[in-house]
Amino acid sequence: MKILALTPVAIIFPMAYHASGSTLRCRRRGGICRFGNCLFPERHIGRCSSFQPCCSR
């Protein structure tokens, strides 16, 4: 029973860890992570995650 309680933690933690590292990389490149698409004056410069582009002006 304890194993089943820890399963979501084992799945979510690596996903959150990967997303935070990608966010830092995006910010170092002068970008911001957005949900969906980049807004008009911004351009796509990378990926923060599979559903978040890294956008820069």
C-alpha cells in the first residue's frame, strides 16, 4: 500500500525537475516560458517543456 502512495511522487518529481531546469536555461537565454504560443512581438527560441515554448522579444 505504501508503494502505491509513493508512485505519483516518483512520476511527478522528475517531470517538475526537468521543467525547472529548462526554465532556467530559457531565462539565461533572455526568454520567458509561455503556455501555448509566443505572443506577437516575441519569437520562439527554444522549449521549456513539451507544451511550453521559450519566447524572446
